[in-house]
Amino acid sequence: MTSTVTLSVRRSTEDASGAMQDFTVPFAEGMSVLDALIWIRAHADPTLAVRYSCINANACKECSVMVDGEVTYACTARLTTKGAKVEPLIGKPVIRDLVTDILPTKERLSAVLGAQR
């Protein structure tokens, strides 16, 4: 029998504070929070927005989220039998669900265009 854990994920859009949604996911020792989020997208809810780029090491840090109140990478945060609470980064504009605007302010197009005027 496969054991399961609960992953509580904050679901929201840029104009709403959102609410927590619980997902029951299969659990295997050593799996990451990102593994569980990918499982949710594939098997439970394909609308869950999460950013990651593990296929391209040059884009690391894409999966930064809050796990149980701590800033971490979803790919390195290990899931335990207690499950986890996953939220978008604090202090960053939320685009949707766990996806936040991670560009520094000075790198946004509007900041560049404003500097040219």
C-alpha cells in the first residue's frame, strides 16, 4: 500500500489573497516538495501554477516558494510524513498560485522604459 501525505497549497491570483487548498499526494521517502507539486499538476489539478526549470541548470531558483513558513527551493525541500504548507514568496507580487514576479524592480521593462525618457 502506498502512503499519502497532504500538501496544503495557497491558490490565488494577483488581485486576490487566495485560500489554501489541500491535495493528497503519494509519498515516498526522499521526494521533494516539487515532486509533489508536479504530481498534483499531472494527476489532480492541471491548473495549479508553479514555476520550475530543473531541465536547465542556468535557470535555477525558479522554484523558490515558502514551505512551512521558510523560504526554500521546492526542488530541494524534502517532503515528510507530516506533509507541507506551500505558499508563494512573501513580498513578491503574485502572478497566480505559487508563481511570483521574481525579477528585481530595476530589471522590469517599465523601469527600463522609464529610465530612457
